[in-house]
Amino acid sequence: PPRCCRPRRIVAFRRDDGPTEYAVYDKEAGGTVSPLFVSQPALLEYKFAKMEDVRITARDGLELVAYLTRADSDAPTPLVLLVHGGPWARDGWGFNAMSQWMANRGYAVLQVNYRGSSGYGKSFLHKGDKQWGVGDMQHDLSDAVAWAVKEGIAHEDRVCIFGGSYGGYATLAGMTFTPELYACGVDIVGPSNIKTLLDSIPPYWGPLRNDMLLKIGDVDNDADFNQKISPLFHVDKIRAPLLIGQGANDPRVKQAEADQIAFSMAAKRIPVEYVLYPDEGHGFARPANRIDFNGRTEEFLAKHLGGRAEAFEPPEGATATFPLETRSFEYEPAQVVY
């Protein structure tokens, strides 16, 4: 057929150390590949780290798929355990801006598809049922840290647990239930009390709430179970500094989830930094706020893990506020704590 009518395909070449490249594949022209464009051509000027596909055996023998991005070093380095949200989601292989940023600053980054992650079949997904916090989902993360130390990838005493949403919850769980593992933690929009998290779900999310109860456990009718898995009730166990980032307009994990654990830690004189963005929701969308929190995170990690950091100046347009610097009687959410 003429060139205009031949079946052709647009193909994408994904890389772990650079931007995605797009091309036209023409089978009838001898399998020719004609370049179209590169998604982020400016990145071609830089050298990035490779992302390794690794396998970790959990304590019960279950194989976990994980992704490792290392700093430019064969020697052990500080480690950032980067926990994906969901939790019914997954990390994948490919170019990851956050992993590259941290590797550039001197950290190894480990992303683990713990049990309960999606993409590995129904059985693997449901192995995470009722395993939040003190169960096998959190054990998988602990086992991943032990693996990284044993393999000579990470310094045992310089590990940070870092995540958003469920990853933020896992951060709080790691800091409270396995405090000996972590030198610091970064929690972004993570729930601290599972019962108050579910109670804040709007009525039109009712089916989602019911599904979460089945997967997490019946925190509605079992207060002891809720206290067992909710980091808020175990604040006294936290040994290491924590950085919290929260959006005031978050419809999924309400601001109260951050308020209650931040003020509780502060009242007990446990090191905590709490940054609240009044114009953000479940995560940070505005570029100025993203840069702002990233800069604060970089300084926090450098202080507690020893990596590199650029000099930080709050960018123009960032809206960071600091509730812990407000006296409790002037800040309404703190009334619950004091």
C-alpha cells in the first residue's frame, strides 16, 4: 500500500537513566524506526543513575520485587527507603525524578513492592489484608532495610523512611513500631490514626470506606485493633527526627492527621518539623510549594543522613506555614491535644 496507508505504530522507548523517546515503527518498510521526539530533551545533557531490578526475600519466604537506585559509589551510603502510596498501587522500573534527585545527593534509594501492592496478582494483593503497621506489610519494609545493609548497600545507622499517603503512614509506623531502624523520617500527607482517617471519608465515598475496612481491619468496632496499628498511640516510641508535610485542603487525609501527631510529638519534646501548605491538597501541586518542600527535605536529610544539599531559600510564591510555631491556644486544631 502507499506510504500514507501503511500500518505504522508509535513506539516509546523508556529508560531508567533518561527521558522517554518516541518514534514511528514501520513494519512494511523493513522495520524502520524513525525518531519523533524526546519527552524532556534537556535531560539528555545529564548523566543519571541506573535503576536496578532486585529481589528481596521476606522473613516468611515471600519474594518481593524492588527497585534500587544508587549514588555514584560502590561503597555503602545512606539509604532512603521510598515507600509508595496506595497501598494498592506499585512502584515500577523507569526514570524516577525523586530517586535521581536523592542519588545525586549521595543516597541509595530503595523502592519496595511490599505485599498488598498491585500488579503481582490477586494472591499477592490480599496477602496485605489486615497487615498494616505491625503486620507483614511493614515487616516487608523492615526486611528490605536489613537486606540493603547485608548487601553492603546501606549504612545501618543512616536510613531514612520516606513516603506519601500510605507511604506517609508507613513512615509513621516505621518510626513508632521499629524505631531502631531509622535515623529520620519524612511523612507527606500520611494518616496517624486509622479510625479518624476513615471517619473523615465523605459519604459519597462509602463503597471505598467499606473496601478499606475489609482490607485494613474493623477499626470501627475494635478500638484495641485501631490503637495497635495507629502510630498516634505510640508516639512515645519515636526516637528519631520527623519531617511532616501536609496540605490544608487534603480531602483524603485531613489536616488533623498531621496536626495530632505533630503536636503530640512536640508536647513530648520529640524532634519534629511540620510544614503546612494552606493552598494544597493530597500532595503538593503548585511548583513553588513543591520546590519549597523539596528544599526543606534536602536540608533535613543532609542534617540527619549526611548527604549533600544546596543552599535553601524559600521560593517566591511558596505558602509554607508552621503550625508548631503557633502557640496552642491560638491554633484551633491543637486544642484537641492540649
